[in-house]
Amino acid sequence: MGSDDERDLVRRGYDELSYHYRTDDADDGQYGPWLDDLQGRLPASAAVLDLGCGCGVPVARSLANAGHHVTGIDISDVQVERARRLVPTGTFLRADATQLDLPPASFDAVVCLYALIHMPLADQPRLIERVATWLRPGGWLLTTVGNSAWTGTENNWLDGPATMWWSQADATTYRSWLQQVGLEITSQDFVPEGDSGHALFWAQRPPT
């Protein structure tokens, strides 16, 4: 399967399962403490990029409600349409994150939760490199990535009608990729899920 086919699987999967994955009125759930932590690190009226923003809930909604300027990117048309409706003060674009070209030093934070692992593995180091350039000095990256390496698909994901695809390295590899682009990792945690889980990283572009 080529990378375009894999991207289509992810896009179609989230188009099909958007409401099944998260309802309009979903609470912050496990994201709550992470978002509270992020709020404490941001200046007032911060510019935040939400990569893999989904339907805008809870990340973009929480940040916009706190007065921050949110730009959300997602590969799914359905997710982006919902985000525009649910977070009307945000800016949401349907795009492939690995193809994004954004100005340097334009965001105080980049959030990428459960999204990098849906992108072709070969594209992930380059995207991390770009994220580091998009951050302003002192800016933060909050991301969940693979804890152990795995690439594969799951049919009838979430007991729905669609197939989903993932591709992830292990946490040690992600740590190396973050450090290689000059980001300082301030914390790394394990987030359990089912029989496995993900790695949660906080990384900062060093202040000048």
C-alpha cells in the first residue's frame, strides 16, 4: 500500500467515524489535565496550532474559550466542518499536515495529540523538524506518539464501518527525533490504552 492509499484510509475512516469517535458535547476527558497544563504555559491571546484537530473538541474549544487564537489542521473534511461549527472563533483547514508550509516562529504552541501516528512513518521526522521551526522561541510542543513501534490497520475500528491505519515508531525514537531538531524535552509520560499505550511528550523550543 502506498502512502497516498494510507492517507486515504485515515481520511475516510475519520469521515465515517467522526461522530462515533467524539460527540459534539464531549467533555475534556483525559485531555483536561494536559490542557490545563498548556494554559499555564501560554501567554495571553497565544497563537496555537492544533495538528490533527479532529472536530475541534476538546483542544481547540478549550483554547479558544480561554481567548487564544487557534489554527486547526485535519485531513478529514467531516472533522474540519464540525470544528468550524463547534469552535467558530478558530481557523480550520482541511490539509495533510505533512505537506504544510507555514511561516517560521508563528506559534506559541503546537498540539498534536493522537495524530502523528496516523501519518506515514517516513514523513514524521520531517514534520517534527517543521514543527520546531513553526514554534516561537520559548514555544511548546505537546504531543502523543507511539510508545512501541507498530504499523498496521484495524478493520471495523471502534466497532464502526471503517478501517483505520497507524504507523508509529517507539518512544526512544521519537525522543531522538525531537532532540535532533533542537527541542528540549521537559517531560515524558506513558499514557496507557487497552493492552498498550502512548508516550506523551512536552518539548520546548529554547528561549533566545
